[in-house]
Amino acid sequence: MGDFWVFGYGSLIWRPGFAHVETRRARLFGYRRSLCVYSFVHPGTRQRPGLVLGLDRGGSCIGLAFRVPGDLRGEVLAYLRERELVTSVYVERTLDIRLDGNGTEARKTIKAVAYIVDRAHEQYAGALDAAHAAGIVGGAAGQSGRNEDYVLSTLEHLKALGIRDHWLEEVARRVAPL
């Protein structure tokens, strides 16, 4: 089987954790990056859930696409499933994404593995406005630290890549005003 692509929109962008031979900026249409998943472990607890990113329906999302050699398909998919499907709040899909670029590869549409939120799962927080999301994020903490640090770190990584997420920026402003 040939090479395949994986779409990253959150922590996969800066910590993919799998071998790949190419990284390209890409856009996924029909889904947006959102703090729409309650976290009971990493930046939250059952008693005081935090929020982590998910791909939720609507809009579009700029992220990174990673090209993985076909001979690593089984290994990489096993790793991603162990990482992303722990609580089954995400669903694995193969979706069309549009690669950014110059020359003949510019705006090429390809298929990529992506993990979208399952809206029927108990951890789905729904489409929150920035004020509500900030209220949940502020003060939440878990095994991986403070939820607001997760949000701020996410924005730092996105900014370093030249990716703007206005909604997430508004959540951050409300959690940690400058």
C-alpha cells in the first residue's frame, strides 16, 4: 500500500509522535478546531473537568498534514488509535484535506486520517461560546497540569506556524488577560 496522510490540528501538530517523511500546511473543510471535549484526566478531573481540543462540525480548520510511508501504516495507525481513541470520544475518519503549497502541488486535495469528536459521547461539551469555555478552562487542572497552560501552549504553537484561531485566542484572553 502507498503512503498515507494524517491531519493534525492540536497536539499532533507539535508532538506527532510518529515517523513521517513530509509535513505540509493543510485545511480541512467542514470541521473546526474547538475546545469541545471535557477532559477528566490530563487538564482536568471528573470533579472539575477541563477542556481539550476536538474537531467539531462546521467551518474549516488549518493544521498540518503528515505524509507517512506506506510500510509504516500499521505501526502508525496503531499508535494513533492508542493515543486518540482511549475513551472513544474521537472517531477515526478518512477525509479530504487541501494541501497548501506552491507550484504543481498548490491546493492539492488529498485524503487524510483525522480524528473528529463523537457528539454522542459523554465527554462532548458542545459548541461553547468563548466566555463559557474560558469559565471551564480557568482553574481546571489534572495529571498534565493546568488547563489554561494547555490553551496558551496550543496558541503559542499555532502562532509559531502562522496559524490564527480567533475563537481560541478569545478564550485565552478571557482566561489569562494580558
